[in-house]
Amino acid sequence: MLRKLMVLAAMLLIAGILLTGCRRSGSFYSEQEEEDRWRNPEFVMEDVVEIGAEWFLDLTALAPESWSDNDIWSYNPTKEVAEVTVNPNGGYDFTFEKFNQRIVLILDSSQRFSLWEATYVEVEIDGEATRDDVGFRYHIGWSEKGSNWNASISFEPAAFSSILNETLDITGEPEEREEKIVNFMIQTRGGLINDKFGDPVTVTIRSIKFKVFYD
């Protein structure tokens, strides 16, 4: 009996050390697991809850970088995403310095499930930009794919103030949708990868609302 108690005490001590280590590091995940959580977020059916046909995106669910081929002659995304800071008057400020830079928001399992059978989505953004001479567009898709990544039909880049309300048609077969509906991305356009457009443009976003239709 004494031996069993000693073994149990030793096991509890080891568990306590491991738990303390996790708390100190701020995560129960390894560095690779942390990267996988935003680079290839897992869809978990058990996490799906009813959210209805209207819901807001979590503006803090941000990927720290984007897929990029780093080809200086391409029009593909830059690895560096727009820098984000808290706006003291509400919402968040995203600062863009280059063409093709992105904001990459991660959809949760309930949001992804909501979009699988959707026909189109009405996007409503509460925000503004400091400049209207830089083109923006946005998509639903998977930011980590270099091709065939889009789950919504694109529109021509335009001033941010003119795309606060847009309708995105959802595309693809069911299997494609399950694979590619992972992120919502806002991107600057108008030049080669890493080309700067003079003074940075800051986009303030207070909310992004999706109205999902199944017609």
C-alpha cells in the first residue's frame, strides 16, 4: 500500500511539473502544433454549434503570416501580413505597406460548417481606410494554398471605402468547399509582390459581418 502511495505521489509531482511548464510557456502545444493550428486549422465537428445565418468574424483570429512564393516577378501574396494594432476608439488598425499584402482571418468550425452549403454571402464591413488610391479585394478560401485556393468568386480591386458591402458567390463542389473554406482574406492589389505603394495605408475595421444565403 505504501509503495502504491509513493508511486501515485511521484506521478502527481511529474504531472504538476508538466502543467507548470505549459502554463509558463503560455501554451499546451508545441511550436509545430501552434503553427499547424493557424496554418492548417483542423475542422472539429464536435465544436460546431448553431450560429444562424448572420454572424461576425473574430478580428483577433489572425494568421501571423501568409503563404508566399517569394517570386519578385509574381503577383502572389507577400509572406508578411498587414501589421495590426488596437484602435483606441474601437476595432483594429491594419497597416499595409506593399501590394498583395493580406489580412488573414481564421474561420472557426461553426463558421466553416455554415458556409459549406451556402450559395452566396453578403459581407458588411464597418471600417475605413486612410487612402482611397490603393485597390483592395477580399475572398473566402484557404490562405496556405498557392493555387486553386479560392472558395468565392473574385471582384475587381477597388478603394476600400467602395467594398464595405459586397456579395461573394461561393463556388466549388462539396469536397472542395470542405477543404478550402478556411479563411477570410483582405488583400491589396495593383503591383508586383513586395512593391511598395508609397506611404502606408491603414485600414480600420470595427466589425465584419456575414449574412449567409442558401438559395
